[in-house]
Amino acid sequence: MSSEYQNGSLQTTINNTVATVQFGHPASNSFPRQLLNLLTLEINELSRNETISVIVLQSEGSKVFCSGASFDELLEVKNHEQGIEFFSGFAHLLNAMRNCSKIIIGRVQGKAVGGGVGIISACDYVFATPESAIKLSELAIGIGPFVIEPAVSRKIGKPAMTEMTLAATEWKSAEWALKHKLYSEIHTADKLDEVVENFAQKLSSYNPEALSEMKKIIWEGTENWESLLFERAAITGKLVLSDFTKSALLQFKK
């Protein structure tokens, strides 16, 4: 599958029983709502595809994995309903990744901010490079990582999530992310594709039913996300309307 729009793209390639899903956007691989929707639909479709055992999730380019929500679209939010709808996009994606019957491997080649950290947190096993620093900058623009917090906290723990959130302008290194279990392994950029492919092919050689049952166990205790993430979207949808946030987003764009 290949979809392109507004200079953004989503492509899926299949090798044996491994599906590689690659997203991209010229604005530092940020996520407009349409791209979020496309990725969610693709994850759901691959979950139902019995010929697929493993999904690799990656992005275009070499410097940035994902910079989170589209600032342009955030500035266009005019009322609470639009705010809820926008942030519900991340809620739908995280739930799709959580409910997906396939193991999802994250290939992180560069920095990740905000929603990008949430997406990494929803992967089941993550390979990254030494350049893959992370940051939760939401408080600096007047909102908070409310929708992605359950995913981040589940992966790195509430204390580490709190540290990242309150130090909203501070980058955490890839080594920090590895220590706190957001990343499973770190490899140099020239080795990343090789180790990801080898791991994915080895994983896909296992009994698909066993992998599917293991996926359920990995995500035990997250059933309340079906409602929780949308409650969080309502909080963010309200805060994004504040004068503080509008002014901060304009400053960030400059």
C-alpha cells in the first residue's frame, strides 16, 4: 500500500511475513490528523491479515523519527469539539497498536518529540540509534502529554515520565531511554536496518498463534484505554484553545 497527500506519505512493503510500514512528512515527520488516520487504518488492516506475523514501524529520513502533532493543525483548532477530534487521532492510533494481533517493532533512527514518544512507547520492541534523543515538550506549549501518558508510563514508569514531562525543554538521550526501557537495543545508524531485519525475520519464524497470544499478555491491564485515552483527549482539546498555547505554538513555528 502507498498513500501520498500534502507532501506526506504512508507506505507498506511486505517481505515474507513481515510488513514494514513507513510514514513521512516534510515537517519533521509530524502527524496531521489525516496521516494519523491512515496509519491507524493500516495497523488495523495488518492486524487482520493472516499472512502477516510481524510489523516494523519506521519513518522517512535520518534525523527525526517523529515530531508529534502537526503545529499547523493545532493552530487551526477553533473549538473544544475540534480539539477533542484532533487529539482523539492519537488515542485511536495507540489503541490500534495495543489491540493489534501482531508484534510491532519500532525502528527509531532519530529524535522523537511528544506524540512521537507515545508511538514509540506503543511498540513492543524498539531498536534505536545513539542519535535518538527524546523529549516531552507539551507543557512548554501550554498543554500536556495526556493522551500518550498511559503508554509512556507503562513503558518507562511514572517517575521517569514525570521527569520527562516537567523538564519539558530538556532532551533525554538515547542511553537514558535505553536505561528506562523505552528502547530495547541501540545500534549505530549503519547497522540499524540489518539488525531490525534480522530480528523481524527471526521473530516471524515463530508460531504466529504463539506470537498473537504473547501480544495479548504483553498488553494485559490496558483495557481501560478504550475510554481513558479519549477522556485525556478531551483535556488536551480544551487546553489547546488557551491564549497561552496559541501564542506558544506561533513562537515555536517561528
